[in-house]
Amino acid sequence: MRRQVLVNGALLALALGTLGVVWATRQAPSTAELEARKDKLFPSYRRDDVTRLRLSDDKQQLELVRSGESGEPGDFRIVKPWAERADVATVSQLLGSLDLASALRPADGVSPEQAGTRTHALRIELEMAGKSLRVTLGAAAPAPAGARYAEVEAAGVTKLFVVSQGVAGELSVPFEKFRETRLLEYGSRDFARLAFERGRRKIRARAAPARRLFLSRQERE
């Protein structure tokens, strides 16, 4: 009886230990994932786990944070240098480009100064599941035409690669493109009164308790 109790206790401890290992490594990439991404710039990348994006160069910086306000996976807000919702399509396109970006070849033996990754460079930083990733686009590479150097930092390891013109173009998104194309940042619930003027005619509207706008007065001067 005592022996059976000891066996059951050992099995329970083993099961709990296995569960702990699984839980601790739940965010770690599997062997299959690592094999599938062996030619990618980022050996481990899950776009839905990205919570923060920073894009910067020598002149400006753009920072986006996943908000989740709309419940959509790609819903980000710009927090620097403006405070507004980011364009969903542009963010999704960049996250997809980072997922698929691959290198033409390693650039072993090329210094950061030669690669142009220290000055006048575009840097893209990501926070993903508590980890930081960064890719820096540098100067033009010798070949093929349009190729550029790219410095990648992931899991504490920094490597230099050559990427194609297509990859460099997909990652070089103008900062302004991340802004939504709309006239106002506010919704109808943010307004108490509105006034419209056309020539000598003025129309005013006020918000009722249900937050619907009703015409309150129309006057001519």
C-alpha cells in the first residue's frame, strides 16, 4: 500500500513538472517553426504577439501601441509624435512584410560603418511577447541592383545581412502613411454642438440626451 502511494506521488510530481515546463515554454518557437523560418530575417516572429512598434531615423520617430479598442488584431494607436488611431491597413502591411522578410545572404566581415547602419538609417523596433526585435536598414550593398544592408538584432544576437530591393522597399514605409485618412479624430459622441456656415446662412445643431444631433436654429444675417 505504501509503495503504491509513493508511486502515485512520483507520477503526480512528474506530471506537474511536465505541465510547468510546457507552461514556461509556451511562447518559445517550436523546432518546426525555427526550421520554416531559417531564411527569414527574424528566426522567431508572431505578428499577433507584437504589442509595440517603433520606427525612427535621424530626423523623426514614430511609436505605435496595440490598443485592442475595436477588438481587431491589427488595431494600433500612434502615441508619438501624434496621438491618434493608426491606419489598420498600413500597420498590417508592415507586420506582414516583417514576417516574410528574408535575406539574400549574410554580410559577414562588413563593419557597421561600411554597412551604413549607424547614421541616416531606418530602424524598426518591435516588442513581441516580452521580447525585443530590431531591424536597421543601411546603405546600398554591392549586388544585386537596389540591394541594401540590414542589421538584425534578435534574442540578444546581432547579425548583418544583404536584403533585396523589394524587401527594403516594403520596410521603408513613409511615417505619414500610418495616419488614418479622415477629417476628424472624434466620433459623434464627442460633440455637444455643431455649427455650419455657407455664405450668409448659418445652421446650428445640438446633441440631444441620446447623443443624436438635432437642428436647433437656422438664421440669416
